[in-house]
Amino acid sequence: MLAAAEAIVAAASELTPLLTAEQGKPLSQAATEVYGSAAWLKYFAGLELPREIIQDDKRGLAEVVRRPIGPVAAITPWNFPLLLAFWKIAPALRAGNTLVLKPSPFTPLVSLKIGEVLRDVLPPGVLNVVSGGNELGGLMTAHPVPRKVSFTGSIALPARRWPRRQLRT
């Protein structure tokens, strides 16, 4: 994870203008998002998962054992495509899981570039980036393989019909 953070920092000069061009935020805010993503990886890389002992007496020893749950699906919105992705990626990787990231169809390029940047840093299959329309998110959440889904965004709501007010004359 530390090597992944370093790779993101090394690619910041490519990622920052791409994020600005695709999403529209100023370069300074895009740079903050890129470096913030690397910082999030560094934080979770150094996060200790202490041994948690529930019971240790004459009757026995019981401790909490945390194991990876398997593939995780992450669906992210357009407004902070990198930072919100790494809020999902970093804890999932720290817990030992693999992850499939589906960015917003409005900002897929910077997420695909992250997949490219980290392709040679992370083991094959650990981080997978797929892009597509909104229907892809539905397919991912309905699929039986992801053991957990992390979704940030909104869903389409039907148009609301407001009641007409009666005007009194």
C-alpha cells in the first residue's frame, strides 16, 4: 500500500490535470484530491490491527480473528472520483480484500488511469477498475460474488408531483 501511495504521488503530474479536465475542479483542488488519496493509502498501510482477546483465563483463550471477506465492490460518484474511491480502496486492501471499482460514468478516465498507475504496484487482481453506464452499478450490486458493496452517490428518483395550491380570490 505504501508503494501504491508513492506511485500515485509520482503520477500526480498526470493525474491532476486529467482530473481537472474530466471533472472540472481547479488544478489546486484536483492536486489536493490526488495527494489526499495517497495520504489515505499511507494512513491505512500503517494502521495496526491489534490482537483482541475476549477471554484468557483457566477456562480458555478466545480472541477475535479478522479475515478478509473476499471481493468488494465500490461504486463512486463524479464529484470526488479519486478521494471517495480511496476511502473505499484503502480500508478494503488493509483488511486483505480485493476490490472492483466502478466510477461514475461522468468521470471514468481518472479512475481508469489510477488502475493503470497501480497495475504494476499491486498484485494482479487486487484492484480492478471497470467503467460503464449506470446499469453496471446495478449489475455489480446484484451479482453474488461481491461480499460487500460500498456505494456513494444517489439513485434516480421519480419526478415528484407537487399538489396544486388553491388560489383564493
